[in-house]
Amino acid sequence: MKGRTFDMFRRAKVRLSHLKPAALRKAAASGKPIEAVVTCTDAQGGPLCASVKDSHITWKV
């Protein structure tokens, strides 16, 4: 990013405690990574920040 700046104004945290044990076992058995697809807007259309609720995360194995 030579010559460019990065300004972070908010951040969202994805808690691994939302991940189900069955998904962990499936990923471990397959050797594939786990992907978290996060909806990054709140109910009012603004940016999501703080800890992301489970309803905003779709886990893919």
C-alpha cells in the first residue's frame, strides 16, 4: 500500500465461541479451513461494530 493510508474507524469482533463443536470436528477431519461470512451492517443499515452476534455470522466448512 505504498503511498496510501489506512484509517480504521470501527472494528467488529467474531467470537469463536459461536462456532459449534460439530463444525470444528468436520473441519479437523477434512483438513479444510472454517470460513466466517459476516453481515457487516446493523438493522439500521449502519456499520456493525463490537462483538458480532451469532445471527450475523454464517460458518462454512
